[in-house]
Amino acid sequence: MEKINKTMQRLASNENFQKRYEQQRQQVLQHPDIKAFLAQYQNEITQDMIEKSMSKLYEYTNQSKDCDRCESLEKCINFMKGYHPELVVTRNSIDVVYKRCSRKMMMDEKKKNEKLIKSLYVPRDILEATFEDFDGDSGRLDAGDKAATFLMNYETGKKAKGLYLHGKFGVGKSYLLGAIANELAKKQISSMIVYVPELLREMKSSIADSTLNEKIEALKKEPILMLDDIGAEGVSSWTRDEVLGPILQFRMLESLPTFFTSNFNFGELEHHLTYSQRGEEEKMKARRIMERIRTLSEPVLVDGPNRR
């Protein structure tokens, strides 16, 4: 069997091999990203470093950067799925390091939150919701238009007001939340849909395993939070004032987009929050919660027949 060094020598002396190598070398050196990198580090990089690192430069040009050539995380074309390359100068050579792409970071964050907060579960039809399937009849047209306007204008990290979608059972409030979340995901913007009645039950049980504060912090800081079916839960002073209150207060002060769905309008929700399960009347505390909800969201009636 021929030794590898002899094989390489034989190939290197082959005229066709040299020609193809030179063509490939020129393609790499003329790549816009490579030219920009070499210009940026021109005082550190020598010609010898470039020649020795040609395979690394070629590796870089063949990878997707910032997900520009990947349809989705599942269809990532890179050597390491979910990681994109970055050129660095290290120890008198050029190397490629791989860092998590935005889609990978979103997925990791989602998995972490799903593990932490069990009430993130929503039905499959909501997870797969699209605007194409959201029937914009007269009773739902305004809600669809306002949701589309939010999506067109929102940028990552931008302060913005969410929507308070209210109406009867089965008119598509939760479905619209799912459609908004899926459109945000296409723009690589993280959001979280939480079913409020289950969330508040979960928060009570979290006291025992000492995860309550961690869960509240996650909900406070989520870039876009969607609270589904607020008002369907039984009210206790503790869940209203120690869970919902701090979450909404933080998001109000930071102007973080927050969406709500409810069977109640603002006035009806305030009445619901006023009376605890013990029959206590606490108007002032209910008003504080409603002040935060009004600041965070714009009320939009979703009307029409029950579609369930």
C-alpha cells in the first residue's frame, strides 16, 4: 500500500490537481467574508499563515453563517448542527470556531423553559397555528390586523405594547396567539405561551421544590410573554399579588411585549380579580393588576361563532 506522504506528493505534482487547487484557492480568497477578515487583521496575518490555513478558510466558506443558507434548525447544513463558524487568529494561524446560532439559542431556551415551567403546554392546533388559517371575518378582522401590525413593526429588544384579546369561548383568541408566536419564530424571535390557570396551580406547588422564584424570573424576562385565558383561574390573594403582580410590574417597567387572552373585557376582569376564593373584596389590589395590564396591552374584541 502506498504511504500517505507519497500519495500527497504524487497528487501535488499532478498538473490537473494543481490547476483545480489554484482555482479553489482563488475562489476562497475572493470570498467577500474572507477578504473582509483578511483586511481586518492585515497587520497580524502573514502570507505564510494564509497558505497554511487554506483548509480552514475553505471550511468557513462552505458553512452557513447566521442561518443564511438553512431553512430551519432541523435542516442546518453545517458540520455542527445549530452552530455557525467564526474566523479567529490564534497562535500565528487562522482557525474556525463554532458558536450557537440564533435558532439554536432559541431552541435551547425553549427547552430550558419547558423543563422549568410545565404550564407552557398548549394544544397542538395552537402550536401549528398560521395566519393563513385564521379566518378574518368581520368579528375577527380587527384582531388579525392589529396582530399583523405588531409583527410588521416589532424588532428584537424593542419596547412595544401587546394585545389583550377578549371575547366568548371558541372564537379563536388562543389560535391567534399561536399564529403570532409562529410568525415571531420565523423571524427568530423568542416568545412563550403560558396557560394561566395551570400556571397559577403550578406556582403553588413550586414552593415545595424551591423553584418558584426561578419560574417567576423566567416569566418576567421572556422577550415576548403570552398569558392565555387569564380570568379562568380561581383568584387567591397570593397568586394575584405575589405571582401575577411582580411579573406584570417588571414587564410594565421594562416595556416588554405582553399578550393576553380572556373571556372577560377589562371591566369584567377587574371585577373577577377583586374577589378572592375566600370571598374577600380587595378592589385596590385588583386595580393595581389592571393598571399593569392596561399599560402592557391594547384591548381588542374577538367576535364570531364558536369554532370548537
